[in-house]
Amino acid sequence: MTDPTRVRDQPALRTSSGAQWLVVGGLLAAVALVVLLVQGEGVTTVAAVVVAVLFAAMVVVRAAVRRQRTRLTTLAVLMVLIALVPVVALLLVLAA
């Protein structure tokens, strides 16, 4: 019994190959890197490095993790982190 409206039952977390996570994660990382590097602050530079490492981790997970559910969940979590790191870094810059 599956309910397709539940977040954990979405096809992107059940049946995907992971390629769509890499494409969207790459686009998100690229936008984040541009925004962070334009700021030129120390915090944003560190955040840019973290974003790049998170995307590299996505690529490694896509290639190395065999269990589909684990791979897709990990890719989703990494993408959320790619979105959160720049927000936190920019909030820190604004608060200073």
C-alpha cells in the first residue's frame, strides 16, 4: 500500500537513477557559487568551497552507492545542504 502523495513515496526517491539529482544539484551549486563568489567575503568563500565539496560528494554518491533508496535519499540530503549553506553564509554576512 503506497500513497504517492507522501514525500518518501515520490518517484524521485524510489525509481530514479540519480541523474536528475545531479543535474538539478549542479545547477543549484552553480548559482550558489556565483552568488557566493561575487560577495568576496571570507565566510562566503568558505561557503563556496563547502558547496563545491557537497556537489563533489553528490557525484561520488551517484557512482559509488549501489543501494538505490540509500543513494537517492543521500543525493536529496546533499542537495538540500547545497541550498542551505549559501543562505546561512549570506545571513552571517548580513548580520555582521
